[in-house]
Amino acid sequence: MVRTKHVVPIAIVIGAAFLVVSTLRIQQHHQRHVSPSSYRVSRVPPGVSGEDVGNGTGATPGATGAHRAEQDIKTMCVKECIAATTPETIGAVDAIVTTPENPPVTAAVGATAPKVPSASRLTEQQINKLWLDKIKVPRSYLDKYVDPVPHCNRLGVPVSWVKGKDYPRVPILLDFIEWTRKYNISHGANVMTTYPEDPEMKHISPRTVTSFVYNTLKVLPNGGIFGDLHTMDESVHLENEPFDLMIISQTLEHVYSPLVVLENMRKKIRMGGYLFTSVPTLNMQHSTPYHFFHYTPMGLAVVLVQAGFEIVEFGQWGNLDYSKKLLTNQRWPEYEHLEHPVVNDPDQPIGVWALAKRIV
């Protein structure tokens, strides 16, 4: 009877002590991981999606016991950080909060930075829809240029031009001709190009042509303005703007801030006007030190959407034979040097290109 009498008080004392220790641990964790009210969390820890944070189900499915409790604490911290965010406090990322038990969380300290355009924020659903609706090319497209000669004859491209060319430039040009005709921008348009000698220029009949050549020392026969695409904003007035069509071929890999460049270009295009661009997915390094990026199909798609464009047409080409010869010989393989037929393998893209429309 004596032992039974002391069981309840002892249990209460132990329970209270456990509660105090747990509270202190949560507060310490909270102090370490919750940013001040001027912080914005740009990325939540792995296992906690933005959707989960919003509905309070931040723990990874299948987690149990102490691990789930720890995840719940992290979720609480992230929720409080997000709740403290205001449009005026969104700024450039300049702090990384990381501890051994918590994966890195990027936080932004904001002075009075401008809002990020809503178009630059993509949800998982938007990315999947973009892939399925625009970027995942059908089998009919992959088989299209196995033999380019019939298409060259149909579209008025001399077959002799194909020989001696880096082969991806062939389907790029053929698609460009088809798309500009389809959207009625091959004749009578105000056009801006970053290189007036590109083959695409020979297959349109523009009303006006404005050349803005990016950081080159070459003297071009057609003339043009020479400058930095990163600073080609509203302060730089170009003759004949706004443009109906802008052509920027094999250039975005050579700019250090492609989103800035594309946003500048968008502002020079009329609402509903078009931008055509082509970029490598795999290439040998060239024009160093001005060779910064290569683009996967979705990589190009996403940066265009973030800049305020809608993708209306998309193309890609590549195969393992081209990749091996490119990397082994360090020169761009030509049509006659490739295995025939020239298969277009969706898992081995060499280059991607798009026709995009200004929508904002």
C-alpha cells in the first residue's frame, strides 16, 4: 500500500519534467530556425513540399516517433517564416540557415526589393502541364527529319546548304521556316536579330530589320548595333521597336543571366509578338570565357515562361552518334559524317529551340 501511494506523485513529477524539457527544446529549435519577420523562405527542407507546409502535413509519409516529431517542429518553423513574409520584404537571397539536423533552407533578407513577377513562380502542376502539352515531342516529330532532303526541297532550302553544316542547324532552320509561315510572321514583320548573318534571316521577308549584336568584335556587312543584351532595357531605344519577331539563335548559352536578357527582349516585342531561339543541350566549350550554359528541353521552356512568354512551338534533335563524334573529335559533326538515317533520339538531345509568344 505504501508503494502504491507514491506511484502517482512520482509519475506526475516525471511527466512535468519531460514537458519542461520538450518545451525548452522546441523553443531552442524555434530560435535557431525561424527567421526574423523580414525573412522569406525560398526553399523548404526535403520532404516538406510547399503544399504540405500550407496544410500542416509537413512530415514525410511513413515517418514515426521522434523523427515525425522533429519534422513537425521543422514544418512549424517554415510555416511561421512564410506567414511573416510580406511583398515589401521579398529581396535577394543572402543567407543560408543550415545545421547538421536540418537541411539547408535559403532565406531572403529584404530591404525594399521589387516583387518577383507571378509568372516566374511555377507550381509542380504547371511544370508537368508544360512538359506534357508543349515539350514532350510526339513520335511523328521525332521521325520527321530522319531524311531532311524532302523537307529541304519542300521548304526551299538548297540541299547543298545541308552539306558542311553542323547538323542540328538543319532541323532548326526547317522548323523555323514552317513555324514563321504557320503564324504569318515570315513576311512584312518588324524583325530584330542578334546576328544578321544567321541562316534564318535568308528565309523571311521582313519589313524592317534591326540588328543588336551581342558583345562581338566582328564587323558585320549588314551593320547593326553592338552592345550588351543584359542592359538592353527600356533605357535603350531601338529603331523600329516594338518588334513582331525577334530571333536569337545560339546566343543564350553565351549570356551570364539569360532571364534578364529574355525579360529585356520581351519588353522590345509587341504584345502578341514572337521570339525564336535555339540553344545547345550538349556542346563543346567555345567562345570562352563567354560560354555559360547549356539547356535541357525543360530548361529552355522554363526560362522562357519565367520571362513572360508562352511557348507555341518546340523542337529538339540529337542522338548518341552525334554526341560521341562531337566530344571525341571536338568539332561539330556534319550531315555526311553521321550515321544514316539520322535518328532523333528524345533521350539524347543535342539542341533545342522554340517559338514563343509575348503574353505579359
